[in-house]
Amino acid sequence: MTERLDGRQDPPAEIAGGPSTGPAETPRTRRLGPSPAVAIVFLLPAALLLGIWVVYPIVYSIFRSLFGADPAEFVGLGNYAEIFSDQAMLTTIRNNLIWVVVAPIVVTTLGLIFAVLTERIKWATAFKLIVFMPMAVSLMAAGVIFRLVYEENPDKGLANAILTTVSDTFSSSQGYPEARPREGDQSPVAAQNGAIVTKQPAQAGQPVLMPIVGVKPDVMPGNARPAKAPAAGDGLSGTVWFDFTPGGGGQSGAVDGTEKGLPGMTVEAVQNGQVAATATTAEDGSFRFAGLPAGSYVVRLPQSNFEASYGGLTWLGPTLITPAIIGAFVWVWAGFAMVLIAAGLAAIPRDALEAARIDGASEWQVFRRITVPLLSPVLLVVFVTMIINTLKVFDLVFIIAPASVQPQANVVALEMWRVSFGGGNNQGLGSALAIFLLILVLPFMIMNIRRFRRDES
């Protein structure tokens, strides 16, 4: 019996209609999964390896960066100050800035273009395989490949072979570098401001002889025929030929039977300092000015005849070395960007695209206003990943850049190795560069991790 506040008593629990429950029991909390001890046992090997290969090197590098080349010489922040005061280091940082700005944009843009185009072609699988195939090649092997591609000699370098082929297709001029008139008063021609001119004015009906020496066999055109001596006629005509007889013999200044003409040369008839007519030598070196008014003319071979033919670009020179290496980086990573963006493109709801087309949007509007915004998370992941890769680039620069231009192509990762192990033997400065590189990479890594966590939530 229990007494209430109003003085009345409640009946016992048995009389109230229910059995006595006895003392209240605390429900026992049950744990799902293994105990923390088991989890620690499984995580311990990974944590141990992480500490050995990641945490310890970072901590030791920070400690070592406070000392000079001699581990006993404490320099404090001197190594970090040197990074931003040395001119070579500043060039290295500038190159890294170029890499970070250019390479990720180009790789992401090409990956987006390839991913969109592969949806519209029948042989998309083959195209993706070809573009992605460079990912199977190590960066060191890619560097060897592009070192050969960028060879300046068109007979060895693919890049210059393509450029010279295109140039030769649209340019018919034949260059004869180092060609010159024969020395001595007996020669009828002389050099003048890079051109070759006749010493005496010529008139119509008077044949013009223009002997040339110094023509190398490798620049002699394959269509060159034995020179033909000019004949007197009504117009102004003549012959330009290589005044050299193989094996010796022959007469200087006269056309011999075994001497070859120089085809493709531009010949000008000059009167009072003005070009009155232009002609081109034939395969036998002969030329003729048609419709030339009567009078005296100086016959001139302009300087353009003696300029070397286009041999391509100096890809491995100090000017183009960084863009050339970035091109190799793009070749390797464009397939990676294409595959990731193509996966994101496949996840886009097709009804949104079709609705836009039904509403009258053009393909460009659909791409710019719907496809790209919906792909922005994937594009950001690709872009940030490429930034991290560009900051760590080492192999391509080390392999492609010749030793003479490596200071102009240097990057932080390569400079870190060169200063520490490549002859500098200053592991204090190398450790400072490693920490500097870690500081550059860390924000982008955190950005990527946050993006992944946001996508999972």
C-alpha cells in the first residue's frame, strides 16, 4: 500500500491488476563489430608503416632543413631565405608557376573535349584506348620518347620532320647556304650585302654567266642537271651553276660538261636600283627574263637564295624547353583526364540535356550551361590532381632537358634532388626545398580530400 498526497492509499500492485516487476534492470548495451583492441591490432601495421615512410621523413626533413651542408652547422631559416634570394631558385619557382598555370588547364580542357567528342563517334572505344595508352608508359620512358621527338635534326626528330614537311609543301625556294662567288678578279660576279651580282651590266642578247662555288653536296637538289651554257638571243638570259668539276680539271668561269646547274634560284634584273624583272633558274641552271625592255641591267641573286632552308624549331633550346616538356606531360595525362570526365559525363541525367534541346537550346548552349556545370565537381577533381602532379614533376624535366638548358627548365622537385644528391651535397637546402614543396602541395591535397568526403556524404 502507498500513500498519496491526498491521504488516500493505493492498492498493492498485485491488487491493481499486475504482477510485481521487482527492481528495474539497466538494459545492456551491445557493441556492433569488433572491439577497439581488435581494430588497433589491424591498424597498427599500417600506422607503423605510415610513421616510418611518411611522418618520420617529414619530421626529419624539417629538422635537417635548419642545418647547412654540414649537419653540425645550424643555420636556422637560412636555407629558406636562400630559396627566395638565389636567382637560380627564383627561375625554378617561376618554372613551377608556369607548370601550375598551363599544364592543368590544358590537360583538363583536352580531357573534356575528348570525353564529349567520344560520345559522338562510332569508334569511341578505339579512340579512348589510343588516348589513354600513354598512361601505361612510365614518365621516364615518356621522357626518352619525347627527347627523340624533339631532336632538332628533321631526319631524327618527328616534330621538326612534320614542320619541315609542311614548310616544304608551301615553299618551293631552295636554299644554298655558304654558296659564294669564286675569289679573284677573273670571276664575273661578286658578293654584295649578302647577294651576288654581276660585276658588269648586261644587255639583251648578251649571255650572263654566274659561276658559284661552296655548294655542299647535301644541299644540292636531286633534280639538278648538267649546266647548260647560255646562248645569245633576243632576251636577257644566262646560267647559274656550280663551278666545280669533281675529280679536278675544268676551266674556271666556264660551263663544263660535268658541272651541274643550280635550280630554283631567284634571279633579278636590276636597273637604277629597282628590280625590273624576276626569273627562276631551271633544272640546268638556265634563266631568261621575258618581256624585259631594252637597256642595261645588273643581274642579281638576292640574299634569300643563300639562307638555309627551314629546319624546324629548336625545341630543346632555352626558349622552348619548358613548353616542350609540358607538351610531353599533356600527352601522358590527357587520357587520364578523359576517362575521369567521361565517367562523370555518363552520370549526367539525360533528361536534363534532352529538355534543353527541346526548349531550343543549341549544342553549344547545352554544353556550356548544362554539361559543364554538372561536370564541375569532376573537372575540379581532375584540375586539382593535375596541379599536384605538376608540382611533383621530376622525370620528364630530368630526361628531356639537355644538361646545357636544365637551369632554364628546372623545377622544384628536380632542384631538390640536384642540390641534395646530384652534386650539390647540401642536404640542408634540399630538405628546405622538400618542405617548401610539401607546403605547396598540401593545400591541394586537403582540397581533394574534402571534396571526396563531401561527395560521400
